[in-house]
Amino acid sequence: YALPADIGDFEKGTIILAATSILGAGDNVSDSTITLYSSTDLGKTFNAFCNVDKAGGIDWGVWEPYLIYEEETGRLFCFYSDDSDPEHSQKLVYKYTTDLVNWSEKYECVACSDPDLRPGMPSVTKMGNGEYFMVYEIVGKDGVPVYYRKTTSLDDWGDVSGCGKVVSATGKRLGSAPYVAW
């Protein structure tokens, strides 16, 4: 993600890579961490500089980070999948920052009322009308359909217990690993 503005000590144009790293291997994974890396040489080199969130291993981890900047507030949001809540198999959450060092508390944006469903792989864009559009898959539904939500504020995704609306056209629907761009 190329920063569209200066954020904290990071200049506009700095490339930020968000990734999940795990500690251990096989059945001995103890931690998963969403780490941010920065590059000021167009991606030739990267330096780790902060962790957004950390949770347990393969069954209780944090995954699939997605970054988006909110110009009106100067905040960078990180949306991601979270397995760490024992009340949900998986849910979508976000944190935000204004300096790329200090992060907000974690907020839910999709936590389906059926706790066995696994919304994941969030992707968010700002549309030409000013609304934000998020797509994500839901594992646990036939065909792993892609769902969406719309909002005018990255802080308010409506009723988090609802799964959202399925992306479909003429009786067909998309499945798995969505990405959205405007």
C-alpha cells in the first residue's frame, strides 16, 4: 500500500506491506502477528516497524490484513480476519492509527450471528460517491460466497451480527478470495 499522505514519521509514497507472520511450524504454531513493513526504495527493501495485532496459533490467529486510508480524518485503517474470539469461529475487525505507531482498540465490523460462519479476506475501497464498499468471503456457506457491505464511514458498518448481502447477478454468485477496487 503506497501512503497517499504523510502519516507520522512516514512520508507520502512510502510503501507499507501488511503481513501475517506465525511463530512455530506444523502443530506447534503458538502465535500469529499482523506486522507492518515499510519501504522507501520502491519495494527493493522492507523494514518491519510495528505490530497491529497478535493472537494465538493456527486456530486462534489474526489473518488477511487490508489497509485503507481515510483522507477526511488522516487515519489509516487495517481490516483483518480474527479467530481469537471464542464466541466466533472467525470475524472481521479493524484498528486504525494516525501515526503508524499507536493503534486504536479492536472493533468488529462483521461478526455473523451464526458463530460457525467464518467471514474473511476483507477488501475495502472508496467509491466515487464517497461511500466505502467492503467485500469478503464467508466460509461455512455453500460455495464460500462473496458478501458486501456499504457505509459512509469506516467506523460504522451497521449491524455487525448480520452477514451483509451476497454479491450476485442473474442468479450467479462469486465465491472465495474477493478483491475490490474503484
